[in-house]
Amino acid sequence: MTEILRVEHLCKHFGAIKAVNDVSFTLNKAELLAMIGPNGAGKSTCFNMMMGQLKPTSGSVYLRGENITRMAPRVIWRKGVGRTFQITATYQSMTVVENVQVALMSHNHKIFSIRPYAHKLYRDQALGFLETVGMQDQADRHAAVLAYGDLKRLELAIALCHEPDLLLMDEPTAGMAPKERIALMQLTADIVKDRGISVLFTEHDMDVVFGHAHRIMVLNRGELIAEGTASEIRNNAYVQQVYLGGGQLYKKSEEGHVNA
Amino acid sequence: MGLFIAQLLTGLANAGALFMVASGLSLIFGVTRIVNFAHGSFYMLGAFIGYSLLQVLPGMVGFWVAMLLAAIAVGVIGVIVELLVLRPIYRAPELFQLVATFGVILVIQDLALMIWGAEDMLGPRAPGLKGIVRIMGEPVPTYDIALIVITPFVALALWYLITKTRVGILVRAATQDREMVSALGVNQSWLFTGVFFLGAALAGLGGAIQLPKGGADLLMDFNILASIFVVVVIGGMGSLPGAYLAAVLISVLNVFGVTYIPQSTLVLMFVVMAVVLMIKPYGLFGREEVAGEHGQVGEVERPFKPAGLNARLIVAAFLLVLALVPLYGSAFSMVLITDIVIFCLFAASLHFLLGIGGLVSFGHAAFFGGGAYVAALIVTYSDTPMEFALMLAPIGAAMAAVIIGWLCIRLTGVYFAMLTMAFAQLLWSLVYQWGEFTGGDDGLLNIWPSDWLNDTTVYYFLTLIIGVGGILLLRHAAHSPFGYGLRAARDSARQAEAMGIHTKRVQWVAFTFAGAMAGVAGGLFVFSKGSIFPSELEIARSFDALIVVFLGGVKTLSGGVVGGAVLETIKDFLTRFEYWRMTLGLLIIGVVILAPDGIVGSLRKASERLGITKRPEGEV
């Protein structure tokens, strides 16, 4: 199995708070890896460090063996990493297809060109990506009037534009109806299969996680507490404790600190 | 040593009024997010009203009662302005309200002229505090000592109000999250009104207490505006201790500047501000402004496409009418249209930056006046042919924009706006005070075009070709991948960076491009007038362009050009009358209230409502 992403001893400390503490894992080609954990476990912080939005306190991130720690998001993107955001980020003043076209313009190094007309540039290609996520019939709608689930799908189309090897999806189905969630994850799984893309995603919906992830990591209070296949995780006593009660999110000794 | 201390004390005394006015501005901005351009006018009103009250209130008690009454009166005026002008437009796009406050400046200017006349008024000295104290042999006015003592008490009272009272808690909460405060059941509109009262009253108090030192005149409003913006920005938006410290810093520096380096007094303040912002981008005590954290106000820009055939034909026909003006129009109409086209290009260049790029620059005149001065200086000193000088204008402006842009682009929102204004003022004060090179206040004269162009008709065509060409180039750029990249950086810098777009670099290039186009307009301007004065670089000029872009419609593609043409035409017509400022001010306020989407935006909506054009599905 080819390794795509390797994370080694990643830490992010905000003062005394260890948001992410010594997290290490690898992600292989065409693998669908889920990162789960309660709120505040450090999932988004991990993501933001891998994608360059946040500088880690220590530790490293390797993409195909190359150290990409502390690189700017736009540099990491050029190396073939796409991402979708927990809170969708799209260009609200443009149409759906134009959102995708901008990504293609950037991919083809056309952003500094002042030759009109940009709305014709890469349109067919962009429509193709919209078709992949089932949005082609909404191509010319204003992005600002889209439903939330459609925005999520649009983000996925944008992230696929530069044919990435790796896709980082931060809560791809948050805020969607249960049916839509399954559909979006099925779509993602199909894309992974077709194109050999590796996906790392965080998720709160356990149906989505156990139904689609090849491998699951569990994060709690900044630390990786378990890793394995769906059934291994399901039967892990500690994970059960963290998720299903009995376990406290914070250790007693830390309570005073957290409450302060 | 004695002189040193005396000057220090003078500086501290001057800081009093500055602090009061600046803290008022800071309060109003913090809570309402309105950049109140009219704050200088409140200060001026405080001085005039204080002056009139002092005529009827004698004695020491009378003096201080007059100060307080002046503050209250200005506070009430602030409330009237808030209720009548601002309350109807809180839902308008962010910063749109500043256009209305600009209208208020004009109205107050003429009102003050009507009531108090054009003559400067010398403030009476404060009863009981007329003497001087000798400190190490140097005379210091007693009134200065009084001010030094009073100011910290005002600051302390304000600090107590903001940090210790329930009202203060609401004000601070509203500064952080207006929506949440109103969701918790606080009547937001009355909170806004209250803050306006307090802010305006502080400005009025500042104007009144400086009477014995400076008197009252009609130029006070604009004169203090730059200083208070500088104080607020150096101190950090919304920080009272910051405002006090910055006011002291600026005032003391000014006093020492006058003594030791008199030729650079105006520059000094802006140099300090630029240095502070480069080290601490959000001021001494400011908090980082995260773009969009206060939420997008108003609706999102609509997608746009290049104009269809019909629109193009209409524009072509209109241009043909303009091209034929020499056949049927008078020389005067050609001069007027020349002015309008130049102004439209200037406005269009700012619109590109502001509308497409979301970069609100308060100092765009730097590049208009800068380009004009580059051309004028080259002609004056090197006998360069006019054609060449005209080409150098945009190049000079672009070079200035590269440097200023590099320094400003790191900041966002209102801090970006303030820093651009500071650099524009820096350029202005350089030109103004470096008299032996730039001609200073007297300007540069006899900058005429080459012989073959030195004819109204020929120059008219030159302006039409270059001006319209420039506007079309800006429009083309908006439709280009670069325009899309710029909009992407404005809509979501996060997503743009995550898809490989270097947003800051895109914005920097856009800033330079817009600067160069303003330089083109500046070059055309100087040769059409034959002269250039520092006023083309000043704040008022930057504001002109800003007002026009908002008035035309910042969220439409042609807003800048249409706004520019309309306002310049109206202005030309109105300036023949005595009280044209008031008329123009009222007109601006009227448009702002009746057409909060700007002229173009509101026309578009009206035509959709009437069914002339189709409204895209889902839009409001």
C-alpha cells in the first residue's frame, strides 16, 4: 500500500490547553479514513494544521514523503490536496458554475490574466465536475440562494477540480438531512473508488462513519485514543466510555482549569 | 529645560479636546459600525454653540455651564442626525452610512455659515483662568493647566461608564455582537441613539473647551477629522486608554514639531501612525478585526455577465452623442464633459477596488493627485513634452500604489481604510509643506498641453478617448480571470487561499492597477486645468470618489461611472448658488435614504418590480 499522508507527533497548544497532543497516523492511497471524537477533541485543529491554516506547536506532516508542515494553504493545495470546510466557504457573489471555474482558473495559473471573458473559461470542464456531484442542473443559479446541502456538494466539486490525491473533509455532512448525508458520503466513496483519491474526514454521524470509512481514528481531548476498523472501534471499551457516557470529557484534575 | 516642560504641558492641554472628540468617534464606530465623517462637524458645532452661549452666560460658573450646555446641545443634534438620517439606512450595505454622514457635513457647514457667518471667532478667555503660571521661568496659561487636570477626569468618568455600569456593559456587548445583544431583548435602536448622543456630546465638549485656545471657524470640521481618525487608529478602535494615550502622543509631538521641525508638522502625525500600524497593525490597544466577523450587512452582490447587445448599442449611441458634442455644443459644455469624464474614470478606478475587490480605500486621491503632480513636476522641471508626461502620470501613481499597497494590504476593513487615508495625507502634507519643490499651497501653474492639443475640442477628444478607454479597461478587468480572483478573495479569502490563490497578492495588484488608472485621470486633469494644487490630494477629494461609488451603487458594475457622472453634473449646476453645500448635502441624504442600493442598484430593482427586466429566481 502506498502511503499518501503521514502525520508525526502533531501538537497544538494554546497556552496551557493542549488542543492537539502528539497525534500520529498515516493515510494510504484510495483509503477513506475517518477521524471522530466529541466536540472539542481537536479534529478541526488537526485539519487546520494539515492544510496550513494553523501552525503546529510541534510535529510534522508529510505528503508523499515531502514535509509540508507550516506551508501556506495555497502551496499545499498546489501539491494536490483539496479540502472542504466545516462551515461552507463559497463565493457568494458568483453563480454555481463560476465557483468551480475560479478553482480551474487558479489550477491553470490564470488568476493574473486580464483577458476577458472569464465566464467562458473552463466552463465545460466545470460543468463536468458539477455533474459528478449531481449539481449540473443548478449550474447557473446564484450561489447565495443555494440550500445548505447543495453548498456542501458545490464545495466538493470545487475540491475535486485540481484532481487531488488527497481530500480533507471537515464534517462534510454537518447540517444536512439524514438521507442527504448518506447520499453525499456514498458519492464521496464512489469518487474515491473511481479516481483513487484518499480521503480523511471528520464526522459526527456514526451511520456515515461506520457505513463508509475503511478505517477510523478516535480523538479525545487532543489525543488519539484508538484506531482500527469499524468493528474494532465499535467494540473498544474506552471509545464506548467516551461516547456513550460513564466517561468524562475532562479529567477531574483538569476541571478546575477548564471551568476557570 | 523650562521650555521643554512648558511645551510638554501645552501638548498635554491640547490633547484634551482631541481625546474627547476621538473617543466619541471611537464609541460610535464601536457600537454602530458607522464611520462618522460628520464627527468633525459636531466638534465645530460645539465650538460655535459654546461661543454663542458664552455671550449670554457671564462669569466663571457661566463659563463651565456654557461648556456643558454646548455638549448637551451637540448631543441632541447628534440624536437628530441619528434619528432622521441614519436610522432609515442601518440595513444598507456596510459603510454605506458614511455617505449620509458626508451629506451631514455639507449641511452643517452651510448652517454654520448662515448662523454664525464666515468670519473666524476668537474664543473668550475663561473667567478666573486668564492668567499664566511660570514654570521654571516659562509662561504656561492657567487654562492649559485646568485642561490637563480636567481631561483625565472626563476620561475616568467615561471609563467608569463603559466598564462599570449596566449601560456600559450593553455598549461593550453591542461592540462585540450587535445581533446577540438585540436577541437578548435590548432595544438596539435606542442603544444606538444613546451612543450617538454620548459620542456627539463628547465632540461638542471638545469643541467648546478648546474655545479659549483656538476659537471657532468654518474649517474646523475637516481640520480635526484627520487628527481624530489618526488618534482612534493609533490607540486602537474602541479603546479609551488607547485614545487618550494617542491623543497625548499626537498633541505633544505636534507642539515639539512646531518648535524643532516646523516644515514637517503635518507629516509628523501620519508618519507616527504609519509606524505604529506597521508594528502593531491594530493600534496600541486594539483588537484584531476579523473580516466579516460582524456579519455581512445587506444582500450579497449578484453575479454579473458582460453587457448584452442591447446595452452595448445604448452605450455606443451615448458615446456617439458625446463624440458629436463639438458639432452642436458650446465650449463650456465640452469643458464640463471633460471634467465629468475625468472624474468618472477616477471614480471607476476606486469602484474597481471597492466594489470588485471589497477594499475600502479612504485615500484614493493619493493616486489621482499623485499622478497629476508627477506630470506637473516633470513638465515644470524638465521641459518634458506633454505626451510623455501624460504617460508618466499613471506610472508614477502606480509606483506610489505599489509601495502604499504593500504597506496597507496586510490590514483589512476599517484599519485598511484608515491606513490608506494616512498615506494619502502623508503625500498631501509632503506636497503642501515642501513648498520650494512643489509650490506648496500656491500649486504649480502653466502646465498646458502641447500645441496640437491646446484646443478645447482636441483636448475634449483626447479626454474622451483615454477616459472612456480607461473605464472600459477597468470593466474588462472585472470580467477577466483577475476580476474573478479579486471577487473570490473578497467573498471568501479562506476558500480562495485553500484553492491556491494568493489573495494578498491579487489585492496588491488590484490596488496598483486602480492607482494607475486614477493616475491616468490625474494626468488628464492637470493638463485640462493648466495647474494643480494640493487640494487634489486631500481627504475631501478621496471622499468625493468614495461618495460617488456608494451613491452610484457599490454592488453594481457601473455604479462608479454613473454616480460620478450624476454627482459631477449636479455639483456643476449647484455651485452657482450661495448655499449649494446644503442643497447637495440634503440631496445626498435624500438619495441615500430613498435608494439604499445606490442609483444603479435601485433603478435595477425598480425596473424588476415594474416588470421591465426579469428578476433572477431566488433574488430579492
